[in-house]
Amino acid sequence: KFHGIMTKYLVEECGEFRHGEEGVFNGDECIFMAPPAQFVPQLMDELFEWMKKSRNSVHPLIMSSVFHYEFVFIHPFADGNGRMARLWHTAILAKWKPVFEYIPIESQIEKFQDEYYDAIARCHVSGESTIFIEFMLSQIDRILEDISLHMNEENEQFSETVRKMLEIMEYDTPYTRKTLMEKLGLKSRDGFRRNYLQPALEMNLIQMTLPDKPNSRNQRYMKV
């Protein structure tokens, strides 16, 4: 469905698996020939089945990279495979951490396109995806480092109160309002809401576990 939307009016076989033989190219250079078209449906089923079985045992950073490489290797479509692989890579990471919705994996790979195709080619020769996983992890690390530097430059805009609250919060840990106030040594609920909680929510630095029920007694707050 997504491939059909992305390649409509651009590719004749939009939204369906390829019927002919294809290869992975970097410019005019053929990196490798993809598996025969007749095997594509089965290979894609096996790839998604592996994801389902491995979701509790394989870290999302690893799983998304393996999926990316295997998708490119299977090359299920006549065109748009790289874009689809990078879209899925982002989607898998975003399901794990919503911040990845805004992390530019596509544009980062464009900057290092030769290294990207080189990693794919080397994996094809070695018969496993370790080199590609390491390449993608290094690129994600670069992106996060750039974002961190950018955030540090903007930190001066954060109020001292918001900065203090973020410092006492751990990622992936839900906090009650009472717990946060105790950690900050605060007594006034109104002051906490006005000077700490509300500004952090407005800047999307924290999020509510029950966004549809902001005043719920079971409400928790998590660092984004």
C-alpha cells in the first residue's frame, strides 16, 4: 500500500511486487543481483515472520538495521526499494522511540551514499549483515550527536526550572506529579505546574502517559 502511494504515476508496477529480475546499483555499478522474482513473496513473508518472532529478543536498533539490509537484498519492487527500506527503518525506530519520527535517516544516508552502498556490497559478499548494522548505527549516532549539539545550543532558552526537572528524570521512566515535586523539593502544586510542568509539556520535552486525560489520577510524565 505504501509503495503504491509513494510510486504512483512513477512506476508501472506500483504497489505490487516485481515480476522481472532486478539488481542493486550505485550509479552504473551493479552491487549485486537480487533473488529471482518468484521467490520475493516467500522471502518477504519470512522477513516479517522473523520480525514478529524477534521483537522481544532483538533490540530495535539492530532489528531495524537488519530489516533494512534484508529488504534491500530481497529488492521486492521494480523501483523505490531504497526509499521503502529507509521508510521502514524509520517506522520501526519511531515505534520504539517517537523522537525517531523527526530524525532524518534518509537525508543522512544521502550524505554518505557511497559508504551506504559499499556496506551493502560487503555484506552481500560476506553473507551476513554485521557491516551494514555497524554502518547504520554509526550514522544514527552521528545524527543524535548533531541533534544533541543543536539542543545544547538551544538549552539557553530553557528556563532553569525546566532544566532542573529534566535532570532528575530518567528516560523510559514514568513519574507522578507527586514524585517529581518530591525530587525537586517543592510544596506548591500551582507553582510546579506553572513553572516546571506546563513549560516542559509545551516544549515537548516531556509527555503524558494519558494525553487524552490530562487531569487523571493515574497520569504519569515521561522524559522524551
